[in-house]
Amino acid sequence: MSEDITELLADWPYDETQDLVARRVEGPGGEVFLQVRLELGILEMHPSGRPDGYHPGGYPSLLHYHRRRVADEEGEERDGREGFRLDHDECLDLHREDMQYYHRRITWLKLGDFDRAAEDAEHNLGIMDLLRERAEDPEDWQKSEQPRAAVLSHWARARALAAAARDEINAALAAVDEGMDRIRALQHTNQQRSDRLTASGELQALRDLRRSIRERRPSTGFRPESRLERVQRQLERAVADEDFEEAARLRDVLARLRQG
């Protein structure tokens, strides 16, 4: 078998007009792989587990491996000892894994496999949380935090579109709302103006998605949410958040709507 891939690249030309060119292909053994066409070649990924197919320490991913370490530690008596910390090299390895899942996440979104895109987004968020909790050097986790708003947006978008594909309109709207709530919470904790602007952009993208879901025609299986239903859901969220002033206001609105 020739190691030259010139013919393969010629059969699948790079298209600079598209933001992402991706496809599924079947390997010699029948296993399905994901491929992304880059300007200088082709990126190939496994569809499950780590995108590179590696099993660090016998675990599905580095995140699984380190979570096992955390679980083992919590299962022991700590006697006041400080828990394990991730050194710089371990953090770099997690950053590399994070990028692998990022590439596969955007590929799933492009291919319309939203459930798997949501799973990979959750993996990215899990790596961010682990680095924040366990990185020895703060700079190692602060770097990973920068795209959190974008990952949350992808996570919410994927879950919403997966639900929408199943005609589960309320679940789709709830997924968008949860993503927006988490991004708003992130805005309050970010000090840098650039981070707040990024979060604002992701919020607007989710607002647009929410509007497009609500405005789908009945023939598609979607039923637009009524204002009464929206206020009722907002009231439930305000009560859950113990925002009693907002809850009181929403109860007044709800009463007026029910009176006609």
C-alpha cells in the first residue's frame, strides 16, 4: 500500500468557501471514522472514546483517568493532607485532549449528530473543571477557561437541536435556557472585558436559536411556546433560584395573563 495520499486528497478537494468540510468513512474492518478536510491534508478521528483512539492508563480518556484518581482520593481518609495536584506536564496533556474533543465536537455539529456533539462538549467542560480544581499552577487552568462561554454555547445548542429533531420543543427550549443561565453566571465572575464580550455574543446566538425554535411551523412538529407558558417557566426558575422579588413580579404578570 502506497504511503502517498495525493490521490486521496485529489478525490476530496479542499473547499475554502466552507467553514468546515467533514464526512464519515468506513475503515477496512467496518469501523466508522470521522474525517475533516484541511488545506494541507485530512484529519481522521475515532467516533467514540478519545478521538485519537488512545486509552491512557487503560481508561477511555485522561479525564476518566484523573477522575478515578479523585474518586480514589475521596474514598480514603485524608488526615488533613492536601489532595493531589496536576503538574504542568499533566495539564498540557489535558489541554491536548481538550483540543481533540474540540475538533470532534465541531465536526459532530457540522454533521448534525447533536447528541454526540453535546457529549464532547461535556467532556471539554469536565476538563476545564478538573484543571480549575486541581492545577498546580493557576496559569494552567486560567488558559483553559477562556473558551468556556463558547463551549457552553455549543453544549446548549447541541442539546437543543437534538431535542428539536425529536420534536421535543419544551426540552429544546429548556436546553437553551440552561445554557444561557450558565453563561450569564459566567459573565458575573469574569473580570476581563474581552471575556464578557465573548459571553454576550454567545448569549445572543442562543437567543437567536431560541427564537428560531419557537417560530417553527406546526407542520414541523413544533408548537410555539405561549407567553403564559414562558412566564410560568420563568416563575418556576425564579422560585428555584430563590429570587423572590422576581417571582412576585412574575406571579402578577401570570395573573394578568390568566385573566385575559
